[in-house]
Amino acid sequence: MPKAAKQKRAGGSNGPYDRKASKGSSSANTNIFKFDKDFGQHILKNPGISDAIVGKAYLKPTDVVVEVGPGTGNITVRALEKAKKVIAIELDPRMGAEVTKRVQGTPLAKKLEVILGDVIKMPAIPPCDALISNTPYQISSPLIFKMLSMPNPPRIAVLMFQREFAKRLVARPGDSLYSRLSVNVNFWATCKHIMKVGKQNFKPPPKVESDVVRIEPLLGSARPNVAFEEFDGLLRIAFNRKNKTLRAAFSIKEVLAMCERNYKIYCTLHNIPIDESLADTTPVATTASGDDDMNMNVDDDDDNKDEAVDGDGMDTDEDDNDQDEDDEDMPTFFKELKEAGASKEASKTPSRNPKSKVALVVKAKVDKVLTGTGLGEKRARMCDQNDFLKLLLAFHEEGIHFS
């Protein structure tokens, strides 16, 4: 006799991805699993916008497309219909299984490759002709820089971002949202705003509005012959305080230390002797932070020490006489230990050491560049690409690099 069918307990589910339908709703309207907002899982549910994103990528039948965060595959299936191959990079294994299941058993399945992992932690984005993405907001900036730093970036990228981030991409000098991102993107690519996307077009709806942007990286001879790491390194310093002058940005202690370290490496690799004569011409001045030059502080400390020692001559002489008497009765072994301790004490440096010769040379070179280019008193938010290129060239001529 066959076993009776086992009754499920109330509210039980058939699998880990099943969710109980609410009253008055059909199972077709429920999620197959709970979306994880920590992964930025806001699924684009408007088919018109999915069509527009793929359409603005101008895909060819021979194109290889990389899609970051395919979700349930609403954009993926449309790209598969127009491209030769789609490489979908997905962090959530559940989503990877869902997009694979969506095309399983169809001719599109052979054109789809799913890679499970974090695109930011991958060594490189797979070579492709186009990049499309309903981008998780938390990886927007890293994804842009990772794409721009590729040796052979894609021909075109159509990406959806948070509206404020998208505005930063197309900002111009003087705009409130003008930033390091704005300079980099518009230096290595042409960026154009495509359309606005309301939050009601997503499931679950995000708390902010979104925009779609098309980025076309410069390729071949049109690509600037400048190392991305060098240009971006300069911008990091300049925009660390974008509302301050460039002279203030390059007066920060950590920035000068980095320039000094890189200058030493550059001179060592190219067998260039360091011209320390520049250190003698460096004026003692007040830095941007308001602190006096280190040399001035050390001199003051030394003066104070001299005053403390010579303040009472009689007491000092008596102490010396007492010390001589103690030394006469002291065994030779202890005398040697005491002398060694005294020499060690004398060799100790003050708590505030004067700057090294190389540090003064680098500071002189930085001042020379900022003064020579005429950009020292200009603010980063008001500088354009030509200003930053002029600044980078001048630093390179002085042997100072930023990567």
C-alpha cells in the first residue's frame, strides 16, 4: 500500500526561495526570493527602459558585452538578442542561477556566460566591446575607474547610476559637483546624459532617483598618452581640498612626504644625483596649516635649552665639582658605562627634528612648480583638464611623480 502524502505544516514552503503570498495577491506577483539591498539589488522592472539601455549601446552582432549585476536578466536577454556574447558578472549566486534559468533551453543560452564574483575585486574586467549595467550604487565610482584604467577599454558603456553621481560625471569646472571623478571621466572619455529613471521603475524601489549615462572611452590615437595612475594621483591630491588653493593642498605634511619618497625612488632608478643646493635656498616660512617651519622650531628649542643650562652659573659649577669628586672614587668599569650613557644621551635628537635635505629640496621643487605654472593660488574646482596637464608636466620635469 503506498504511503499517504505527507502534509506540510501551515505556512511551509517548498524551497528556500519560496515566499508566502499575501492575501489577495497571486503567486505570479510575488518575488522568487528576497532581494538583498546590501548588494544594491533593485531590479529594473520597466521593459521600456531596459530596451532603451540596450538600444543606446548601439550593439553589433559581433560584439562581446559585459553586464555587471544582471539581476534577474531583464537587460541581459535583450542584449543577448543583439550581441554575439554576454558575460554577466554577478555577486549573488541566487541571481546567477536565476539569469541562467531564464535562458535555459533557448538558443540564447549558448551566448551567455555567468561569472560569480565581485567585479571590483577581480584582477580585470573581461575584454569586451560594450559594458552595460544597472549599477549597484555602492560600486559606482570603483567601476568607473576600473573601466577607464583598462589597457583596452570597451567602445561604449551605458550605465545607470544614482542621479547625483550621474550629475558629477557631466559636471564642468565651477559646478558645485565638479570633482576628481568629473575630470577623469571627461579626460579619458566623452560622457553624455541619456535619461532620467524614476524610483518607481525598480523593485524594490530605492530611496533615490536614477539616471542613465553613456560613456565612450577614447581609443587608439585619441587616447591621451598619459599614465592613468599618474594623472589620477595628481587629482587625488588636488581634490582632497577642492575649495582650497593648490598650494594649500600640496603643503600637507603627508603629501610632501609622499612626494619626497617618490622623488628618491625616481632619482635612484635613473641614477640622478640629488641637487641639495636647492635646500639652502628654501626660505623659512609658515605653512598652510599655520605651523612654523620645523627648522625655526628646532632653533627655538635649542635656545631655550641654552637658557635653562646657563640660567644659574654658580649652581652649574657646584654640580660639576660634585660630579668630579664622585668620578674619582668610581671604579673604571662604572666610569665606562657612565660615559657610554652620556654619549648616547648626547646623540638623542630633539623631539622635533629639522627637515632632511631631500625634504627641503622637494619642498623647493613643489613651490617652484606651483609658482612657475601660476596655479598655486587657483582652486581645484576651478581648474580644467589643461590646467591639470600643465601641472603634471611641470612636476614630471622636476622629477616628482604620483603613482
